[in-house]
Amino acid sequence: MEANSATTREQSEAPDLDPSSQQTPSDPKTHLAPTATTDAISAKLGKGRQKSGVSAGYIRELENKVNRIEAMLLGLSSQVENHISTSPPGSGWPNILEPIDSQQRLPHSPGRRAVAPRYKQRTPPYHTPELNISTPVIEAPEAVSNTDESDLPPVELLYTLVDLYFKHINTWCPILDRRTTFEQFFGFSGLHGVGSIVLYAIVAIALRFSQDPSLTPDIRRRYRSVAKTKVLLHAVENPSIESLQALVILAWDFLGSSDGLQNGNIIALVTRTTLQLNLQVESTYVLSSPTLALTSPSRFRDSILPKPGSWIEEEGRRRLFWMAYILERYAGIATGSDFVLREPIIERFLPCRYDLFSENRPVETRWSGRARRAADMTIDHPENLGSFSYHCEVVRTLSRVQDFLQTPVDIYSLAEVEQWERTYEELDNELNTWLKSVPDEYSNVSQFCHSDPTSKISNWIILHAAFVISVVRLHSCAAYPPVQSHIFIPSLHALQRCRAAVQSLREIAQDVFDTGMLNLLGPQFAFSLYVAARLLLVHTGSKGEDLDSSYQFFVFILEQMAQQWSLAGHYVTILSAVSHRTQTRWSSGSCVVPKGLARMRRIAYEIYLSTTRLTSSSILPIKSLSVEDLECLELFDFFNYPRLPPAMTVTPSMYAPLFNRGDLLVS
């Protein structure tokens, strides 16, 4: 993409930017590479401002005004149609317009203009047809039954909510194309998106960003409740591409609202639908003939999903799978649950850059998964990769790290410890290799934030947060092991990697706050802040140092994010309780802050060991958990690694001598 086209693109799309188009690029290598000087940034900005012609901001303002006027006209048109449809048969105003059957509609996909429905003379009342977001999958069941337009906001507000979705959500969840979506929902033939289940999911998640005074708390709750119910019921009754798109969007709404049990339920629905549609493997439609026989088709998928008729249709399915994969990984790593979308069954190419997807430009990317033959690995076009592509790659490494940590290790066995260290080093090298593969042009998110405030780079910031989570997830078990032996001791290198990652996230969060971009980031960024803050608690408890000032800063940023994502408010409540202890209960007497944190971490590890013993045949007393015990588990269970073999956790006398002697509290 050239520089002039990048400046005219709507900032809410936050596309993946071509390296050649940006004067001050950015990416997750932030603060791990040298930064440019302020003079250099100013000089580059000066060049950009000398360009003649109408400004991009003025053009966007005109486009927004035209879109709002069009939405109002469509709303009036919809009201007239509703009035006609409610007229009695004998009133002299028979309804002569009705869309043809869905089987006769021409299919369309992202990147194509929506086709206005044809009409035929009929007497029954007019109803608005449903149109798919990307491609029709199962024609008959797609329409939402018993749709009542009162379930959705007025058309002008609905238009605003869809626009807010693309500004705040689709940048880091890029499964929909903006232009195609607006054409399908607000096309010239009227508001025919009412029947689309995806529209309900968009309403549910976008309400949090609207400041419309007509949206009282009760109205917001009603709209969200209705939308949530419709999406869930439709997904259960009609597994399809469209219902999975709606589920993925709604799942992010769930994850951003709480960390309750309902999150696991919707993630389970997402993953099972993904497997039912067999989206974890490539279809037979690919650009290169050597890969035509990559996978054998699924009977179930072939029975409900036609083969993709174009590249963009397959790319839409590919992006949908990877977002479902990322969703499950974040949820599983946060809770420690097992993955359903297992690594060995995934045989997919990486998604391409968003601008290529939006422009319907067929390209190839890179194979990601188990290679059936050497020829599969020959396809590698990094120039077509964007932030979403690199996000998928780093989350795959994070997934392998999680699987590695779940493997028990006997820390007194030299052979097991050496094998553990080899795997640890392989994963460390994998992260380093990934970081080097990210284009050097995207070397400093901070520089990009401050040099051009109109640039919204939330997709790259989310990518950086994923890298920080991966580094902390891998290296914290070696830097701060809860148990150790004469051959399994804490690693200084791992400690330095953890601290560097947390520091880089702190600087990124500061830049994001200074430029007013916090409301453009999703719940996964809040989770990365929560991980970083808890790592600082672990460091203080293990090394006896004062609590880093970044801890309070992370709490502050989470407080700001809580205005949109209540999950961040939940994190604030937990972290603030620890802050209160450090300032009151632990500020005087013999119970100093590091000692108190070390005690809390040991309690969390003993709770983990007690749950392990429950699976053994030994009859042991079971201790009921107090509120303080649950608080300790919430804070430190993320760091209860490495796991010990079951034989070492049967009785306390076998593991008590193993507790990390670096902790100040050893008894």
C-alpha cells in the first residue's frame, strides 16, 4: 500500500500497513530496539505535511456526513415499508414487493458489492431478507426467526454501533470487511441486515463504546440481553460460518465482561462449531497446485459447507478459524484449562494482511501447522503477512509453551531436568526467531503513537501484548520456580527476560494512555497488564525487593480500561486488595511486604498440590478454602510451574523441602 492511500483509509479500520507506506513504523519489538530521535520524527512529519491537496481528515468528515444522511433516509424508508406491511388486506394498499426466495439470491462475498434483491408481485406482507456477512453457507436457516426490529436500536444508532465496532473491535479481531458489511447492512435496498445474526453480536459488543444519551442502563441491558440470546440460540440450531462469526464476536464480549464460568461455555461452543465445520484444515481451494491435496475433506463440512468458490471466501474462513483459535488460547491460558483445538490437527495457512483481504487480492502467505510433505513448506511470502498473521504465529508458540508447562518434571532427576531445559531453550529460540521475523520497519510503537496521532495501531499493540504474555509465560517458571533442587535452580537470564518484557509493556501502556488509545484495545491487553502486575508481585516475594512502581501504574491503566471492559475492573479489585495490604497491614511490624507476598504464593502452591493429591488413592484430610486462600490462588496460580510428578505430591513431607529457598518465608 502506498503512503498516500494509507493516509486516506479510514482510521477506524486500522489496517495492516505496508512497510513502504509509513515514515515512522511500529511493532512488538518496541523498546527492545533503538528509537529514533525527536528531531528525526519531526523532520519526517514535516515532509508529510507539505503535501498539497485536500486533507484526509476533511474527506473522512464528508464521508461520515454522507453515511449518516444515508442511514437516516434508509430508516425513513424502512418505516414506510413497515407501515405498508401492517396495512390490512382490504385497505387498498396491498404489498406488492417481496424478495424472491433465498435459494434464488446471488451469493456474494467480502470485497464484492452487495446485490440488491429482485422483487416479484406477491400479496403477503413484505419482510426484510437476511444477508450473510461473508458468504452464504446454509441458505434456509440463516434468517433469524421471529425477528422484531424493536430488538435492535433505531437505524441511525445502529449505524453508529456498527461504525464503533469497526473502530474499536475489528482492528484486533479482523474477521469482517468494513465496506462489505456496511453495504450489506445499510445498502440501497434498505436496512436488510435486521435478519443477520452477526448484526446482533455487533450490537452486543459495541454498546459499551456508545455515549448516546438515549441508551439508558436499562435499555443497554435489554439490547445486550436480547442480542446475546439470539446469537446463542441461533448458533446452537444453525451451525454455519455466519453463526460462528457472531459467536466469536460475542465471545470477546463475554471475555471482556467477566471471568466467570459462562466464558468457558461460550468458548466451548466456539471450538465445537469450528471443529464441526472442519475449519482447522485448508479446503481444496488454494492458489498453488502442489497443495491441492493437503487434506482430505470432512464429510460433515461438505454436507453443510460448500467448497469455497473464490480465494476471498476461503480467506474469510481462514481468518475466522484463527480468531477462534486465538480466543481459546487466551481463555485457556488465563484459566489453565485444556485446549480443544489441539495443535496436531491444525493444518492452515496464515491469514494475509487486512488490506489485501479487504481489496480481494488473492495472495499466498505461509504454512502454519503440521507439514504433510516438504513441498508444503515452500510457500512462504512474508510480504503478504500482517499483524494478524504474526499474532497467530506468536500465539501458536504460546500454546506450545502452555503444553510444555503442563508436563510434570522430577527436579531431582538429572535426565528429566536436562530434557526440560532442552525444551525450554527450544521455545526460547522460537520466540527469538519470531521476533526477528517481524519486519524491522515496525520497530517502535511508541514512535508511531506520538508521531502521528491519527494513526490507530491497536492491532500492533495487541501483538506486542501477546509477545509479552508469551515471554512471561515461558521464562517465569525458570526465573521464579516455586520449588527447586540442587540441579533445578532459578535462572538469572530468565529473570532478565521477564523484567525486560514487563518494562516494555509499561512503556507501551504509557504511550497508549498519552495518545488516548486505551479504548481501542481489547480485553487481551488488560490480561497482559494483569500478568505483568502479578509478575512484579512474584519478583518482590522471591527476591525480597521493594515492589516496583510499575505495579501501581498497571493498576491505574486497568482502571481506565474498566470504563469499557468490566474484566479490567475485576483485575483492579484483586490487585488493589494487595496494594491495600502493602500500605496498611504489611507496612509495620515484622510482616514486611516481600515476606507477606512470599507467604501468599506458597499458599497458592499448596492449594495446587492439594488438588493434585485428591486424584490419588491416599485418604488425606481436605481443608476448606478461605477467602484469603482464594485470593492467593487468583494472584499466583498462573506461576505455579513447573509441575511436580504425582508421586512427589502425595504427602507434604516429600515436597516441603523443595520450596524455593529464595523466598523469604520458608516455613
